[in-house]
Amino acid sequence: MSEDVRRMFANIAGKYDLLNDVLSLGIHHSWRRKAVRESGAGEAMSVLDCACGTGDLSFEFKGKVGESGNVIGTDFCEPMLELAREKAKEKKTDVKFEFADVMNLQYEDNKFDISSISFGIRNVDDPRKGLQEMARVLKPGGKVVVIEFGQPKGFFSLIYKIYSKTIIPLIGKILSKSDFAYDYLPKTASKFPCREDFLGIMNSTGLLTNCRYYTLSFGIAFLYIGERK
Ligand SMILES: C[S@@+](CC[C@H](N)C(=O)[O-])C[C@H]1O[C@@H](n2cnc3c(N)ncnc32)[C@H](O)[C@@H]1O
């Protein structure tokens, strides 16, 4: 499973940023800004951004923790990391990008103030194990920050269902040239636990407290934050 996921992201890496912007009409940037705001990130903090892809959330955190802060972006897909490193060069920022599987992080306990993952946790074979690892590397009181797709409720849910079952796969296929990646992405999003169900997974790690969520754009996505016990 994780080998298939890695291969799929390697195939679409070059078109990933373009597709994010097109398919979300640029809204994903405002979700990332909200995540950083609500995380309480501040000057000189250290952040581990897991499954960072091309690094957009890592760069957003760097803007907040400043020169004296430290951000490491990690992913298990080298083509994604390469693009993130190129972007870091362009932006002249010292965000580091390292290879890591979120289910088996190479970092010591109590190292970071914040660990984050955006649109990555639903691709991880065992999300609970991934969250446990993200919590393990935090200092007590540190924050786990997750952005993930979910299922909107109410009037908007039908519109979004049609959009995600027709437009996303079609535009995704045309732009990424992948036959299945943009089928897979909305399909997994339509089933992935959200709201209280996801909080249940966070709580089941036994390492997090005060877990809460914020609804983003009517429930297309959610921001989850928990604190390291
Ligand atoms: C949808 S992309 C999200 C990328 C980025 N975080 C963003 O917000 O745009 C999912 C990323 O998760 C990575 N990924 C999936 N499973 C992983 C794992 N077990 N460990 C590390 N990265 C993983 C993939 O390689 C891919 O880059």
C-alpha cells in the first residue's frame, strides 16, 4: 500500500502544486494560514512538517517562527522532496527537507514544539501510528496540527459530491496525466474519518489531550489540533 502511494505521488509531483491551486481555486493557502495561526506558532519555535510534499505548509510555518526558528519538512517520496528543496532555494529560506516515513520518524522524543501534517494522514497506512509518532517527538504541551479532507454536511454536500466525483478526476487526469491519482484522492477523502471520528483517533494515541477541530470551507476539510501530554 505505502509503496503504491509513494509511486503515485512520485508520478504527479511535477503537477502537484498546479493541481492544488486549480482544484481548490487557491483556497488551500488560506487553510494553511489558519492552521499556522491556530497552532500558536511563534518566534524561535521548532516545527516538524510531516508528509510535507512540495513544502507549502513548511514554508508557511517558517514565516511565523522566523530566522531564529527551525522548520524541517519530511516526506517518503523523493521527487516531492526535490521540488520542496528547489522552492526553498527560490525563496532563499533555510527550511530543511529530509526523507522520513511518518510511521517511523528518526527524531528523538521531546524535540519539537509543533508537528504537522496536511493532506497526508489519510494516505498513511496506519494513521494512529503516524499520529503517535508525531506526538512522540513533541515537547510536553507541544501541538500536533493536522489538515485533512472530510465530508461536508447539509446543502453544500451534494454540490461538493458532484464536484469531487466529476470535475476533480477529469481536471486531475488532464493536468497530471495520471489515470488514477485524482480518482484515488477524492475517493479516500470521501471515506476518511472526520470531525469527532478523527478526534477519536487522536485521543486513541494516548499521548494527546485537548484535541479539537475547526471546520474549513463547510467541511471540505478540517483542521485538528491536539496537545502533547
Ligand atoms: C496529498 S500530499 C500532501 C503534501 C503536502 N503536505 C501538502 O499539504 O500539499 C500527501 C503526501 O504524503 C506523503 N506520504 C504519504 N504517506 C507517507 C508516509 N507514510 N510517510 C511520509 N510521507 C508520506 C506523500 O508522499 C505525499 O507527498
